Amino acid sequence: MSFTADRLLLFGATGDLAQRMLLPSLCALDADELLHDDLQIVGTARSALTDAEFRNFAREALEKYLPADRRGGMADFLNRLHYQQLDATTLEGYKELAAKVGEPKHGLAIFLSTAPSLFEPTIKGLKHAGLDGDNVRMCLEKPLGIDLGSSCEINDAVAGAFPEERIFRIDHYLGKETVQNLLALRFANILFEPIWNSNYIEHVQITVAETVGLEGRVAFYDDAGALRDMVQNHMLQLLSLVAMEPPTSFDSTAVRDEKVKVLRALRHVEKGETVTGQYRAGAIGGQAVPGYDEELGKDSDTETFVAIKSHVDNWRWKGVPFYLRTGKRLPERVTEIVVQFRCIPHSIFAGKGASVQPNRLVIGIQPEENISLSLMAKVPGLDREGIRLRQVPLDIAMPDAFVGLHKRIAYERLLLDLIEGDQTLFVRRDEVEAQWHWIDAIREAWLEEDLKPKTYTAGTWGPSASIALTERDGVSWHDE
């Protein structure tokens, strides 16, 4: 059922995500006149706040996290905000919450940003208060479980109140401009799709590197680790966008149908095709940082780094390795996709002393959004020994290509799509289950092998074994 919601209900409205991402995103959308005039936003959490106190709370968050040039009309935005205290574990408060939300003219969108343990009681409370009708859609923030079994329990609980067409599962990477640009690059240009296959591509690298450590996520991260925190969702979504077949149209069903085919085609990872690591004390940006166990305050076998050699077993990608790498306390904060093309079959310049390097496409997602294609070109000038060639980049820096446009928060796109009912950039249940099926098999293999993370010094690119993972195939990581 398609409708544009005129009520938005935010669970966890006083939490870190609301302060850093949700409230700034909504304010920015309002400043750009992308929220319709009737939209009212109700926040709820355990804290006892009045509407005025919640608006002051929101104002402080906006002044801290939203650039000044994006706060236009902030007073009008704050007037949209309302608040209702709620203990999500008991049914008593949900009737009052429903009264605060009021009767939407067009529909209600709910954003659930709470601990997973509160999902089921929250769904029960919403049903008890009648906030589960045909004009209500539900958005779920991760984590959605710690394995396939727990994920299914959460999805079953939500499905008891909301059908799949009204469930919006967020992976905020899908809201990033360059991730969406990957679809435009592949399917809006004739140049790449004919060579987007194993005949022309040698391998693909996906790196999500962080310089930070635990940053207040101690309990969650030590239970999750890098594999479940980053690979299961963000990295597999990026892989599926790189590897998917062309959808018949840019709509939620067609796009997600093709993504899930990729996830189901992922080959079981064999022994020796994964490397895990955990950072010890070192330096980031010239500043000393403690090791993981020191930050945690106890000994732990949780991995803070993982590298995987993976394969998509279908006609398009047979024999092409996808190297995945993510970790904390690495030298740079960077998320990028590297598509390495094969060498030319024959060089006419071989007798002229010129070396020809294969082409490479680098899609930078953060911190800067850019696309770079390396090509071979002749170095200007004369040379007695022959022709000189050099690899040169064709760069598209998004801020330069689209001058004057704001750099948007990923949640802006996703919140707007939630309000308007477009599921294209959200994750379907069968995608989540396919992701967990692959991840669970990796973790089970680690347990069978009694695999412990290797140590690496903070400020380096992970354990040396991760370099060996690629170099035995004659491949180097892009930073090497």
C-alpha cells in the first residue's frame, strides 16, 4: 500500500543515533523543503521529557552535529517535534503513545532504533495500542540478530504485525550517494556493462577501514566482532551491488531480486580463505592508542579485523575472487571498491620499452565520494629508447562535479524513502537470511578450526596474513 506518512514515530529518540543522524537528517530535509507541511514527528524513549524539553534536546543535537548552513528554518522544524515517555517493556504506556501520535490523515511511519531485545515487546505494545494498521509501516535499525536463528526470531515477531511490504530494514550504506552512484555507473552507461564480467575483470576488492576503536560500543562490539558488525550487512550489500545482474527496472522488487541472487550464489568459504585479527597498542595519526583488550578491560578473542577471499558462483563471475577486508584501528578511515581489470592480451609497445598496466576502477565511498578510472597514456615528449607510457587517472570527485550541492547524511535519503514508502534502498528479509546463512558458516568453521585472531599493531593494515591471503594469488591490496 503506497502512502506518504504524515506522522513519524521515533523510538530511541534520545539515543546517540537520533542525536547524530536522525534529527539532523530530518532537519536538513525540512530545510530543503522535502518534508510535506503536515508531517509531525513524535519521539519516545525512557527519559521523562516534555515537548519543550525534547525540542531543547533536539536543538542542542542539531547545533552540535548539523552544519550551520543546513539549519535553515530550524525553528519551524523544532515545532514539528513532540515527545511521549515510554517504557517499551510494558503495555501500559502504549495507549498514551497512540494518543500522542494522534490519528494520521495519510499514514504513520515508525523508526525502531532500540536494543534488539526490545523489538518483540515493542511490537506487542504497538499491536495493543492499534498502531499496526494498514496505514502503518515499520523501519528497523540493525542489529537484526547475531545469527540466522536470532534474526528469524526478530523477523517473525515483526511479521506478526506488519507484512513484508510495510517493513523497511535499514542498512545506512545504501543511503550513501556513491553507493547509489554504483548503480548509475553500471546501468546508466553503455561503457561498463559489456566488460563487467570474468572475461575482463581479474578481481574485486572491498575495503571498509576505520581508525577508531570501541568508541562506547563495548558490550555490543565484543559480542559481535568485525564479521557480524561490518561484513554481514554493509560489505555484503556492497558486494551484491557490484555483482548483481541488471534489474528490469529501478524499483524495490526488481533491484532486491537481483541482489538476493548474488547472496545465494556466494560460495562456502574454504579453510585458509579467511584471516582474523585483533589490534594491540600502537599509534593512530601520531597519537598513542591502547590495544583492544586494554580498551575492553579484559582478555577477549573477538576479532577487530577480518579479511575474506570470496567467490560468486554464477556465469558472470566464475573464477573472479572478491577480496573483503574490514577492521578497526587501521591507518586510514576509508571505504572503497576496487575493480581490477585484466591485462591486455597483447602489447604492441613491448619492444619499445614501455610497460602496460591493467586498468583499475576505484569507487571511493568515504571519507570522500569519488570515482577514479586508471588508463594508460603516452608521456609527452621524445625518448630515443621508444615510447613511454604511464598510468593516469580519470577522476570524478563528486563535490567538484556537482558544485553547490550539500553533502548529505545517508539517513536523509532513507528517512525520506521511509516517509514516502519506497523500499528500493532497504533490505528484504530473504536478503538478511542469505547474508546470515553465509556468515554463520564462516563462524562455524572458525569454531571447528579453533581459529584465534592474530594480533596487529594499531595504525597498520592488519595482520601480515591478510597480505599473504591476496599475494599468493599475485594480488596486492590497493593500499600496498
